[in-house]
Amino acid sequence: MKHTPTPWQRGNNLFPDRIFDLKEREIAYCGGQNTSGTANAKHIVHCVNMHDELVEALDDMIKYLDNNGKESDVSELARQALSKAKEKEQ
């Protein structure tokens, strides 16, 4: 099963602790209109919406380093991070 398509958005002032898709269908409730619930919703939305862009950037960086013979600790760290990010997609 696939997750709800991105981008996601945080609710308005009445529901700042909830996450919605672009059709305003609720995806998640983050536990109450308190500082923690609102902050969690904001963090989740930011992370989810940046995921694909970050995976693509890491992938491009690794390809660039591989094509230019620049194998290093940085490229290995990028490979490990990319592997973890893609693992969660499946």
C-alpha cells in the first residue's frame, strides 16, 4: 500500500495539530492542540514534503562523485543515508 501523495499540509488555526492532503482530507492527528502536537504536525509535514527532494539530491550527488572518481567518506555516508531513506519507501 502506498502512502498519501505529497505535498501534505498542516491544518489551519482551528486544527494546527492535524495533517491534511491537498484535498483537505485528514491524514493524521498529532495529539491535541498543545505545543507538542502542533510542533509534531509541523515537523512531520516538513519532513514528508522534503523526503523526495532530499533522496533525489543524494542520488545525484552519489552519481556525480562516482562519475568523477571522488570516492570518499562523504560519498559513503551519502550512500548509507540514501539506503535508509529508500528502505522506508518500500
